Amino acid sequence: MRATKERRYDLYDNEECIGTYTVKELAAIFKRSTTTIRIYISDETVLDERYRIEAAMTDKQLREWDKLRIAVLRAHSRDKPGK
């Protein structure tokens, strides 16, 4: 049987990412049920007027983002005068 990774979520305090957690971990942090946390995530609810939860990028998404970022940086450096 193949083990699946539990989905992870970034927790923001205002605009600063303060960590990446599972739904169970977020439920413990905020002392709410996992169902309530899932509703907050799907409704994009701001908790306690300051905390926001967003789906974290997967490893595959991070690799794709890094490839795109590097391509943009390389293209930009070629456009500079004197290069």
C-alpha cells in the first residue's frame, strides 16, 4: 500500500508566513475541529482577524516555479545593456 502525503497549508499572520501545517495541526493550534479548519480554508476565512490559511505548494509546483523564476531572471539579465 502506497503512503500518501497529507496536504499542507501555509499559515499567515497578517502577510507573514509563519509556518506550514496539516489540517490536524491547524485544528490543534486554533483549538477548532478539523472540519471547521477545512471550512475556513475553503471559504478563505481570516481567523481571529489576523490569520489566513492557504494551500502550500507541492514539491512539483515548487520545482516548476523555480524553473520559471530562473528563466525570467536569465531573460532579464540578457536584456540589460552591456551584456
